[in-house]
Amino acid sequence: VEAPYRINQASRPLLEATSAATADIVALTDVKVADGHADYAAYLASKAGLASLTQSFAQAFAPHIKVNNIAPGLVIFHPEDSDAYRQKRLAESAIPVEPGEASIWQAVRFLMDSPNATGSTVSLGQKKA
């Protein structure tokens, strides 16, 4: 969490100097932050810290800098992932598709194009209820 804290602080003067109406900071967290996962406790704790940090910076940097999160779930499979693993992961998803890298870029564009989106989290991929 320290690295994004320092990067955001160092970037603030540059972002405030832009001629655009607003500038953007977009962080990547993880859709599993809210649920936790026994095998990824430290990783998810750091992502939860980043999500909290984003909320604080959204308040501190407004109105000229928007600060948001993207919380992806499954984005792409690795080439070596077995068909069984792929089917298992897809079956866990509410929308059982491999969304691909473009889904991240679409979320970034959404946040950047939204004039008042700050302190928001765009979750990509949810597990079945």
C-alpha cells in the first residue's frame, strides 16, 4: 500500500497541472477483497488496503483528480490452464465467459469518461449466488 500512496502523492502536482477539467488515478484491486480467500490472505489484505486508500485519495484530491478502483475477477486464462480448470472457473462465474484484457480497458475508459465518478469501484466478474 505504501507504493501507491507515494506514487499518488508525487503525481498530484502533475495531475493538478493538466489543462483537462479532471485527471484520473485508477487502481486495480480484486473482486475477492470483500469475500476473502484462505489461500490469498496477504494478497487480498493488500488489495483491501489499496481500496481504502483509493477512498481517502478520492476525498483528498477532489474535485480536480478522480480516484477510482477496478476490481477484476477472472480476466484471462493462462495457455497452460487445463480444460477442466477452465470449466470449473467459468462455472463459478455469474456470467461464464472469459472476458479478456479488453474488459479492463473498457472499465478504465468508463471511469475516465464519467465526469463525476470518484471513489468508485467497478467490479468485473462476480461469482454465482
